[in-house]
Amino acid sequence: MSVPSSEPLSLGDAAYRQLRADIVSCRFVPGQRLTERSLAETTGFGISPIRDALTRLSHEGLVRTVPRKGYQVTPLTLKSVDDLFTLWRIVGPETVRLGVQDATAEQRRQIVDALSPAIIPGSDGADEADEQPMRRVEAVAAGFACLAAATDNDYLIRIHDRLQNDITRVLGLIIAESDTSMTGPSIDAKWVEFIECRDGDAAAARARDYIGDLHARVLRILTRWPSVVTSEITSMRD
């Protein structure tokens, strides 16, 4: 998830942001077919901005081209989800460590503000009942985006951005299922303490535990889905 910009958007940028949000939030579910014409009709954008947006999304791995049929939202498999979280467990803690250590005072404020909706006062990071679980997912993604931006490392920022897009859509798909007992992931107030005192090592350790716990819970949930017996993970309401 990129840090928002206040600069005016071109039509191509606007179409890209809308389509990416639809994919990441699973309004367009993994494996769904898309065409330039149908997207132009439903979004109101012209064919050219839609084509530019789909090209960018293809480069990011969120969609893939299907010869003579248009595009497809990149499918998810149990292996791809496992690989995704394994990579996040490697990249995420180091992103947090460097971001906390290198952030300016203003950036630290932005990080804390971004993470705040995911923090449950007095909790140990365990999930609780939540009317808007995706709000927590988005808050964690925004917080990690701010931490990545604070590193000022363009390569790390790009890797992180792609990771968070897919992590958010995995969690969004799980949360969207009415019979799934997973709410939005939460973090505890210790994160704020470590960020404000610039303790990068402690924050990285916290991130490592958080990602590891989330990884295990996601796999436990997905292995119970009927679609896992096939090659792709799909919505149970399809």
C-alpha cells in the first residue's frame, strides 16, 4: 500500500488506484476474469486509462493477461499464500527495524497515526470482535507502508508495496467469508512505545512475532476451505 499523494491524478493513475483497490479488497476476487470494455463500462473510465491501469497492475502481479480473453485477477493457491507470508517474515521485520531507526519525528507521528486503528488498548495483539475488520487490515498495511517509506530505500519500498497488496487481499478474502472466525488483525500498544523511543530491534522482534502468528492462523483457516483441494483458493460463495 503506497503512501497517499496530494498531487492531482491523471485518468490513468485514477483508474489504476480504483482497480487496485477493488482487487486488494477482493471486490474483484482471485481468478476473476476482467476485460477492458467491461471495466470501462462499470467504472466510467475510457479504454485507454483502463488499459494503462491494467498494464501497471500486471507489472505488479495483481492481474495477468489471458490470451484472447482479456485479463484475470491473479489466482491464489495455498503454496502462494505460504510463500507470501514466508517472504514477509523475512522482509517485514527488517523494514520495521530500519523504518523505526531512520524515521524523522514527523514520520514517526505518521506511522503511529496510521497504525492507531489497529491498536487495541491493553490487548496482547489477539483479535477481538470487530464491526469493521478490514479497517484494521488497512491500518496495519498503511503503518508498514509508512515504515517502508521511512527507510528511504526504493528497492525495499517496492518489494514491500507488492507484498502488502497481496497480503491485504488474502486477509480481505478470508474476512469476507461469513463463516470464518477471523477478524481484522490487531497489534498492541507496545508498537507505539518502540516507535516513539526509536527501538528498532524491539519493534522488529514484535513484527516478527506478529507476522508469524498471522501466517499460522491464515494457513489454518485456508486449509479448511473446500477450494483448497483444487489448485486455486476461491470464495466459498462462488
